[in-house]
Amino acid sequence: MIQIVDAISLNTYVQGQGFPILAIHGHPGSGRSLSVFTNHLSKRFQTFAPDLRGYGKSRYRGNFAMTDHLTDLEALLDRWKIEKCVILGWSLGGILAMELALRMPQRVTGLILVATAARPYGSHPPITWQDNLYTGIAGILNLIKPSWQWNIETFGKRSLFRYLIQQHTATAYKYIAQEAVPAYWQTSPAATRALSTALRSRYNRLTELEQINCPSLVLAGAQDRHITAESSLETARNLKNSQWQCYPNTAHLFPWEIPHQVLSDIDQWLEAHQENFRF
């Protein structure tokens, strides 16, 4: 029996004017956690950064499936009368971006895929009680006093943050305090269950990628343990018109580690394909 789930109206952060860029966050995350991209891109484009169903301020009671995110996002484009757009997706957001490009190719004129893959696989080692303890302490102290060097050296580098970032800089920890921690607390159990169910099904869309004709930029962190650089490269190789960039000494949250380099590369790619990003 097929269950029909209605779209919900997603809380969305809108900035700037110009050709639309839909920015989709990962798990856990929210539209706010994409500010590293939207604050910059909204100077030349109009950016839309929604809280997905069950994340941020897009509260939802009850269980749902990952495909319901696609229904919500398509409804968002309809509501804002967006006929064509670029989609930027980080981690889970990148997977949804590719799914939208497959679902409505006439509306997606470009993809920016950040730390993601069409056949995602990781190399994360087992998590110990000490990992969880140090992560909790590091997270709380960083929330109280962001970028405190003593906390970074004493707890941060021994916590699970060491798998999310490689460069333990004040900038990275500022983003973690201001955007990662609030997004984590606002992520619903239903959202976590929906993602877990999808991962258990061994998600793999590599063979369908040949149907995507728009240009794509695939960005990866060399030491990403959550979605490895190798799986991102595999995705780039299966896309017809893709550019792949891998950043050394970075991990899954590399846009927060080296924001200026990442934004510069995105700007260059947008400039090179500007004919695709016009009304």
C-alpha cells in the first residue's frame, strides 16, 4: 500500500536578489548552518535555505521517509515560483540535490555537491565512551566560550570533532558553536529515523547519474570519515559534466575549516558556467 504524504511548508531563510540558489543542509543541520555559503552567495544570487522536515523550525509530528523531503522541496520551489535554480547540497543535502535533479531536470541548471556521494560510504572508526564524553565536554565549553584554545587542545582534539574537522581553528569552532550545536538540538528523532532507514537500504544512485545533464561541482575533504573523498570522486566520475575538487587536511565540515578557499572555487565555477544561471 502506497502512503501519500502531503508537502509541508518549510521554514526558509531567503537572502539577496538574482538567479535562485536552493541550499540544502545535512544531518543534523538547518538552513542556518549553510550561512557560510548563503551570506556570500546572496551578494549576487537569491539564496533559499530551508529547514528540512523535522529539522530546525520545520517541526513535524510523526514519522516520515526521506522521499518526503523531495516533496517538500518541490513544493517550496512552486511556492516561490522558481522555474530554474542551482542547488547546493551539503552531505545529506547533496543526496537530495541529486534526487531533485533526477526528479525535475528541467528546473535544475547546476549542482554544487559538498561532502556527499550518490553511493555514500564512510570509514568512521568505532565510537568509544571516551569519545562521547570528550565531545560533550568540548561542545558545552565551546558553546559557552567559542574557540577557546585550551578547550580545543584539551578536549576538542580528543573528541569526535577530530573526525569532522582536521584543522582545529578558531573559525571552525566558531561555526560549530553558532550553527552545529543549535542544529543538533533541533533535529527531531523522526528525522534521525528517516535517515537511518535510508542508510540501511544501502542507498546507491550511481547508475542513474548519467541522466543528469547539468554541470556539477563536486567538493570533498581528503580526510572525510563520514562520506569519504573516494565516494565523492566516484560520484563525480559518473556525472557527465562535473568538476571535482578535493581539499587536503580537511574533513566532513571542510567549508567551516577553509571557507575562503571553498567560496573562491564555487565563485570560479559559477563564473565558468554563468550561461546556465540566467533567467
